[in-house]
Amino acid sequence: MGKRALIGVAIAAGAFGFALHAYSESDIKLFVNGKSTETSVELINDTSYIPLRAVSEMLGAQVSWDDGTRSISITGPFPTDEKEEYSDGNIKFYHVKTKQTELGWEITADIANADGHAYKAINFTAVFTDDKHAILGRASGTVYHLDSGQTKNVQFVTSDDVSGYSSIQFQKDFSY
């Protein structure tokens, strides 16, 4: 075998060995909601990859593929509330969304003034309850200068563990 061919084979073998190592299954363990799983985790270029379907189903979600639109849909009982409207008098909370983050729970909502008054400040508290109406936690926020007919987006965070909540109620205090 010629010198060039031998060098080519050596380079190809090295590249193949590197590729196998880069795409090999790692010793990384996957935990979902604190429970160990048997799902394989692949490490590729220092990034962890896990099977979407396996993890989604472990979280209670359903995964479906639509060949016509070439899209994946994930639907499930995630701890998120996207109720369209909560009311406290003439102050309405629309598009309320909650999600768990590293800091706790993040809540975003549109707050609308359906009242005839302009408010200098509205302090509000979101109260999270479970299906037995026990309070799991609270999150507070303030919106300033909310004129009659105006809508603003608000975002706030609570460190209370509100996982398992089934409803949110808003309370408000305001000044004209």
C-alpha cells in the first residue's frame, strides 16, 4: 500500500473513531420530576440530546406527527394556566399564563381597565389554590398609570411552590 493511501486510511480511521466517540451514548442520567429514568442521553459536542417523545410522555404529554404539515405537536397536562379571563370588578386579567422557572413561578397577564376611572397604581395579588381550595401560594405585582379602557402586560414571580394548583384568583388594591 502506498504512503498516501496509508495516510488516508489513518486519517479516515481517526475521523471515524472521533465521530463514534462524539455520537456515543453518555453516562449522563436523566431525571424527570425527581425520578430516575432509563432514557438514553446522547452527548454530542458537549450538548445533551434526549428523545422528545420519551420525555414528553414521561411528563404526561401526548406527541403526534402530522406528515402533511411536517410538524410535531406536544399536548399535555403541563402545570400552566392559560384561562382567558379573570375578573375583579371592572379590572380584567386576560391571557394569564404561568410557567415554572429556575426562580419559582413566572406569571404573565394582560390587565385591562374596563372601569370609568384612571388608576395611578393597582397592586394585585394572584392567589393559587388546589382543587380543594387550599392556598398553595401567592404572587404580587403592581401596574402604574392604567387609564380607562387601557390594557397593559404585567409579569411577576413567586418563589412559593404552586405546582398542582387548579385555579388562580386575583385580589386588587388601587389608588386613583
